[in-house]
Amino acid sequence: MYINDCIGAECDQKVHDLVHQREYYVIPDLPTLSNLTVQQAKTLGKFHGNCSIAVLFDFINENYDPSIQCYGTHNLAFYDCRDDKKNAYPFGKMKDNLMMISEKGREEDGKMSME
């Protein structure tokens, strides 16, 4: 479970408190995540029955670009990523963004890059 973008007074603290109250496993940082196998994460996150829950708090660079949208207008033409005839523009912007993120490489701030 990835938790970010908490809004409101003391929201972060309330979410942290709830996660700890529920006894969910919290992955504390990127080095810990990087060194976990899937099986280790499942074991550490073992919860009721066969369910595994591991929580990540805000050590991910999301690389969010609000200009990338599934539909809209560009050069007075309507585009829609769900329409094969009109999706070149939004998919081109997505591809360009992914290429930029890939070229930039690993973040120096110790955060994982979400692509």
C-alpha cells in the first residue's frame, strides 16, 4: 500500500497512527525495499489469513506531469487516448515523459522513481 498526498490538519500523523494501530508492516526506506525479495515482503506483511500488507510512505518520486492527459485538445484538434485514431498525441507525451525519466536515471535524493 503506497500512501502519499495526505491533506488536512495532522493527516500524516493520523495515517501513520492508524497503520501502526493495525500493525501493518511499514517499509521504512528505499534501501530496505531494494533488498527485499517478494517472499520476504509477503512474509513481513503477513496479515489475517493469506493477506499480506506492506506500507510505503512517501519515498517515491512520482514524476507527475499534469500536462499529460488522456483527452483534450491540441492545435485545435480533439485527442482521446481511448480512440486509436486520436491517441498519438497523448501517448507521444507519455512516451516522451518516460524517456526523460529513464534518461535522468536514479534519483540522488534516496527516493524511488515511479514511471
